[in-house]
Amino acid sequence: MDLFEYMKQQLGCNFVSDLHYHQQEVLCLFQKTDCSQYSTRELDDFCQYVFKMDYKDFQKHERLSNYYD
């Protein structure tokens, strides 16, 4: 199952486009997801679609957020 469908299913969304409206829930689930099973391209596409940033920038943002928490 691709990452978009996995997230949609786990969050009980009817459509992939609904993920935009549940960014906090997506973030929490994404942080718990084993990303090693997805390609870098799929991770990048997902982060661009939901968070409007590429996967590398998302990782940097997460590391900084965890550092300051």
C-alpha cells in the first residue's frame, strides 16, 4: 500500500485530499511510521503534498522542533 493510501486509511479519511485538513494527525502518524518501507520519491511527494515542503526539509524541521521542545 502506498503512503498516501496508508495515511488515508489510518486516519479514516474518505479521500487523499482530506489529509490537508488533518495535518496535525498526519504529522503524529507520520512520525510513528516506518519510512524505510517507502521510496525517497514517495516520501518527498507525500511531504510536498501534505506539508508543502520536501522530505529533507521536513526532516530538518522535525530535528529542530525536537531540539527546542
